Amino acid sequence: MGIVSWIVLGLLAGGIAKFLLPGRDPSGLIVTTLIGVAGSFIGGWLSAKFLDKPIQTEFFDLTTWGAAIAGSLVLLIAYRILFGNSRR
């Protein structure tokens, strides 16, 4: 997968992570989707590095999607813990 595919996957993974973790975010839609993009990169890297799951070249691979969504969820939770009370 190329960089554009990872960005698109990150945008979708960020939306799915937001759906799975509803509630008020300390930021808006743009920051949430950027967290999704960063989470997909981090999830893919961690999956390849520590779980011996190489990054697939196909866009519709369940392992790749799972790693991207998991990375997005982790970053979104961390962001809410760190900056949860900043938006009122």
C-alpha cells in the first residue's frame, strides 16, 4: 500500500474509532481524523514490528484494518485522557 492508501485508511479508521468510542471530544473533526491517520501508521508499524504481521499490499486486508483501528482507538483514548477537559 502506498502513502495515499494509508492516509485514506487512517481517515476511515479514525471515523470507525470515533464511532466505537462515542462522546464529546476535546477537539473537532479535523483533529480526530488526523489522530486516525496517525493511529493507522502507528498501528501498522507496531503490528509489523512486534506481532510479526507484515503490512499487506492489499487495501482490504482484515489484519491491516484491525491494526489501523486499534492504533486509532489507542491514540483517541490517550488524547481524551490528556486533553479531555480543554473544550467546554
